Amino acid sequence: MLAQEPLKAAAYQKLEVPHAKIIEAQPSYVLKQWVEGTRADVWVKEWAQQGASAYAPQIQDLKKLLKTSAQQGAYIGDLNAKHLIWSEDHWVIIDSGGIKEGLYVKEVMERYLEKIPERWIRKNCSDLQFTLQKVLK
């Protein structure tokens, strides 16, 4: 698992998506840069309580991040809310699953629409799912 981290970092770089940079990688550990901000799982609860605006900067930047990878045919797996940090004015990926490349844009976007809401809010994801469906189309 840890051996894949430098490969994922190279893929993030290639896709031009913000990510926590690797400072050091060894067989038994990976040290990444510290990213200040609010974790997405905390943010999404506050967002839902405040009315779930599709125009929130976080939603707009999530749209940008997802479309950036999709337009290059790359699906970033396991992009759950504990793996993203809202840092000042953009999302930063601090971890993810594998990055699958060579997909169609539509296929990538459908995967995101299916997977993100269920991973971000396991009990009630209707606000997030509805908003993502609206802004990602």
C-alpha cells in the first residue's frame, strides 16, 4: 500500500489536482506535508446545516477538481470526506485510493456522482447528492 504513494503523487501532479506533497517515503511509512484547513467531513455537515448552497465556493471547487480529473479520463478512487482538506480557497487531497486512467469523461463523472455522496455522508447524503448532480451536469 505505502509503495503506491509515490505513484499516486506523480498521478496527482500529472492531473494537476492539489494534493499533499510527499516529503519522505520509505517502505514502512510516508511523510506528507501538513495541510491547514477544514476536513471535508466537518465542512459538509456545516454546509448541510447552513442550507446546502450549490454556490458555496467549496462545491464549486469540488466541481472543478472532479471535472479536471474526469476531462483527463482519470477517476480518483476512495475520495472520501476524510481525505480532503479545504485549505483557504481550494480542496487538497491528502489521501485517496488508486487512480484509474483511460476512462471516458462520462464514466468518471458517473462514478463520482455515485461514490462521493455515499462515502461523504453515510447516513443521509440527499443534499450532497442532489447538489452534485445539479452542478456536475
